[in-house]
Amino acid sequence: MNHPRVTFFHSPQSRSAGTRALLEELGADYDLHVLSLKAGEQRQPAYLAINPMGKVPAILHGDALITEQPAVFMYLADLYPEAKLAPPIGDPLRGPYLRWMVFYGSCFEPALVDKSMQREPAPPATSPYGDFDTMLKTLTDQLENGPYLLGDTFSAADVLWGTALNWTTMFKLVPELPVIRAYIDRVVSRPAMQRAAAKDAELAVTLAA
């Protein structure tokens, strides 16, 4: 199936590494626009005109601008239905798939930021995630149900969570529980994930030179 090319705004060793992995899993055609975070290119007027938040990833597809990592993932996975990384509307797995995509940004990341900053969460009535332990148990209980977040079905949600958990356990922000370690290993060992990691490692060396 032919698709208009996607322009992908990316920096290695950042959140957008997950998007590069997803593009590899999808077999997508894309134009890579590299930003050096160390040089502050994401805060320069040229990029702020694209994404005023100054964050990666971002993608342009025709006239559509998509920012925020879960939104980028959902858009791309739906754009390439032949890759079967997003359950279609009507599939019983569509709801759980969307749940875990949104849980990442609405609960996991806010909880992680508070924990890394050693801040107490807001009161339960105003906290988006309740408390860190409840958030984490909600995730690990789901991981106990099967090899992937949707049981036996691998999806774009696993690319998102596998890369995020790999990064956050590496920096000791998330405990490396056996169920989390096994899940990370299943996801990051996939050939497409390995290709993306190798390409990003090469890009990081180029930017550092």
C-alpha cells in the first residue's frame, strides 16, 4: 500500500527513539529530520514554529502535524493498517489498546516525573495517577496476563511501553521486577527494534562528533 511520506522530527537518546522503532516495525517510508538536543535545536525558532512545545517526537504527514508520543504512535499505527500493529475499530482489543496508549501519557509519565523529582503526588482527588505504587501495579498486573499488553497480540503499544520501560529501568526510575524485565527483553529483541537501536546508536555518534 502506498502512503504519503511522513517527516519525522527526531533526536537519538530521547523519547523519540520509540517512534523510530515503531517506524521500523511498520516498514514505513519517512524523511528523517534530526535535531540536536545538546545544541538546543529543539528550542530554536525553526522548530518551535513546528512544535511550540519544543519536544520530540513530532511528525508531519501532509498538512497534519502530530505531536505527543502516544498520539504519534496511534496515528502511525493506524496509517499502516497492513502492519497490524493497531487493532481496528470494532476489534475487541481496540479499547484495551487505546487504554494502554493513553495510560502511558496520563498516568505513567506524571507518576515518573514526581518520583524522579522526589515529589509527593497531589491529593488523590487532583492527581492524574493516584499514587506511584497503584500505577505500577496496574501495569504489572496487565503484563502478567500474557507476553504483551494485549495478551498474545503484539501492538504499537508494546513498542511504546517496551522502549519506555527499557529506558526507565536503566535509570532506576522503575524497579526491574521480573515481569518487567521479561517484557522488555521480549520487545527489544525484535529485529525491527534492534535495527532502530543500531541506527540511533550510529546517529548519536555522528551528532557527538
